[in-house]
Amino acid sequence: MAPAVFLASTADTSSGGGIAQIAIFAVFGVGLYFLLIRPQQKRQKQQQSLIEKLEPGLDVVTVGGLHGTIDDVSDAWVDLTVDQDGTVLRFQRQAIASITRPGDEDENEDE
């Protein structure tokens, strides 16, 4: 008789478990949105804004860490002058990681 009583008691306590499980999954989904999805969307918007601002004369850094000055901008490409001899390299617009202020490189070379 003891096993029958044990089964009956577990059946009574699990009647509201479905709603609790749904609530846990909902909280987990909202947490994932705010911890993973939303920050990624924000970074994508910032990168797209940066790509739209590219114009000749800006000092930039590529995703590979190469510093240069923009010479020419097209829909898909950016031409960068990377040294004082006038070496020009062509990069895709998406390869530009950030825009730097003129003179940032000169300050770090003195140290």
C-alpha cells in the first residue's frame, strides 16, 4: 500500500508545474534577449553608422589593426594611405573598425 500512497501524493503536487515551467522559460528567454541579442544589435547599429560616416581625410584603424588615412571611398571599398611614402591599400568598408583623431599615432610614437 505504501507505493500507491506515494504515487497519489506526487500526482497532487505536480498539478501547477506546467505554468511554472512556462514562466521559467519566459524569464530565461527575456534574459537571453537582454544579455545577448540586444547588445549585439546595438554593436551592429554602431558599426553601420561608422561605415556610413567614412569620408576622405579621416584617420581610421582596420579590424587587423592597420592605421591609415582614407584617400577614396566607394560603395564597397575604402582606399587607405598607410605610410608617409604614399602606399595606398584597398579595404572593404566593413574592414574599418574605428575612426581615430588625427595625431593619435604621433603621440604614442614618442613614448
